[in-house]
Amino acid sequence: MNNALVKTILILAASALLSGCFGSRVQLSEHERKISDLNERALGSAAKGYATDAQELLQEALRLASAQDDRNGVSLTLLNQSRLARHNGKLQLAAQLVELALDNAGGTSQYADAAQEKALQELAANHLAEAGRWARISLTSEQGNLQGRRLNLLARIALMTGDKTEAARLAEAALAANKRDGAELERANSLRMLGLIKAQERQFDKAEELLQEALKLDKQQEASAKIAADLEALAELAGLQGNKELQQGYLQRAETVRKYSKVISKQ
């Protein structure tokens, strides 16, 4: 996984976490700003390949949050440590950290984020049943406006298990929730998933419409890694239609986006 893609995934996930941790308050306290800044700087360092710097920044954030009995800040930092470990292939360390996050976040609004990270780790280990169980826990624990994000993960797991009917149902529910909540990047995720399902069902016109809409949204949000994913999905659609020239064109465009992407956090 290239650095640009990793940075996109981490920064977008962190944005959702920061929103959940510190709520919708107009202003953060000085302490909250410090924790937020340290986490964002750590993710930026990690994306540039400075793993040691990232870990030091996260350890400082964890120390400051712990000293103030700041459960939200501790949860945020533990989850970012866990994410970094997962994206670096350190699944055992990631599992240890997410367990700490789950324990710390119990009874708070952050439990849904911790449960989703646990689901993603089970998914990385190809434990689809456990991934689904934790994704459902994440959905039922959601106290804010990230229901669409939780439903997208459940839809993705259903698709991986081969249950296209359930995947489509969940993705439709996610699409409605994301549209309602103005979560444009997650809305694009829902559209991409539905487009791929329609493509597999050989409903090519509908698949094209959905995937082009996802691409349009991701371009509006300047989400390079997601733009590449949309182009790759369109390439898959072209392949299913037997249009090898169009398929290759989409793949080349996706490769170019990944190569030259400059990641901007937009969620």
C-alpha cells in the first residue's frame, strides 16, 4: 500500500474520530487542541514514512490525555496507534491496542469507533464472521451521525461473504443515511459498492450511473485514493462488458492518480 493511500485512509478516519471525540462544539479547549494537533501531526509523519516520529507524537498525546483523565483523548490516540499498527501489518500489536481502546471507551460515544476498528482488524485477518459481529456492535453502539459509515462496513463484509442481496440492502441503507447526514465521502463509498453489485448482476447501465456519481463526489472532495478506487471499479465494469480498451484506460488513469496524488483531508 502506497503512502498516499495510507495517508488518505488514516486522515479520513482520524477526521471522523476527532469529530466524535470532541463533538460538535464550536471551540475546543486548549487541552483538546493539543491532543488533536498531536494526533494529526502523528498521522502526517506516518504517511511520510517517519514511523518513529509518529509513535513519539502519539505517545505524547496519550501521556497528556491520561494525565487529564481524558477518556476521549485516550481513545482517539489508542485507536490511531492501533490503525497505524494495522496498516503496517503489525496485527498483534494492533489487536492489543484496540482492546485497550475498547476497555477505555466502554460506555462512551467512542465505543462505536473502537468496535469498527476491531471489525477492520478481523477483516484484515480474513475472519469474516468476527468482522461482521464487531461491525454490528459498532452500528448498534453509534450515538452520532456515522451510521452510514457503519452500514458501509457491514455491506462490504456481506459482499465479501458472497451475500449480494444483503450487501445491496445494507449499501442502500448506508446511502440514505450518508445522504441525510451530508457524509459525501461515505456516500460515494455506498455508491461505489452498489455500482459494483449492479455490475456483477450485469445491470451495466445502472452500474455505470452509480460509479460515475461516486467518481463525481470524490472529485468534489479531492479524495485521491477514492478517485482511484472509483476508476478501478469502472475498469472492472468495462472488463465485465468485454471492453478491454476502456478497461485499460480506466486502469491507467487510476494508476496516474495514485502516483501523483497529493492527499487533502476533506471529511
